[in-house]
Amino acid sequence: MKVGANKQVTVSADPTNASDASAVVSATTFSSSDEAVATVTNDGTITGVSVGSATITATSGAFTAEVAVTVTE
């Protein structure tokens, strides 16, 4: 993604692996490994801040998913 660009990530849960998929999704929090490179809001909107790489992590209870983000000019 480019500096200043936004991209939204979404979370879904497989009901066969989660007792209450909607609760898992609604309890999800997001974080960035490097907010100087990319930030992420509570709704999963990632914003490129400066050139570099960061990992965005979505967490809900014991469930975790990660996505690598590279920000370019």
C-alpha cells in the first residue's frame, strides 16, 4: 500500500471451529507491530504512515491472525 492509503481488513470465524462465531468476530481487536509505518483502527482500517513494513494482528480470545503490510511511497 502507499503512504496515506487506507485498506480495510475483515475478520470472519468458521462456526465449526468457534462456539459462537459472531462473538469471536465482535470481540476482535487489531494492533500494528510498528505504528510509525502503519496504523490500524478498531474496525480494521489500515493506514500507511511511512515507508516500511509492519505486521497487523487481529486477536479475539485465543484466536490470532496476522497480515504483513508493506508501505511504499
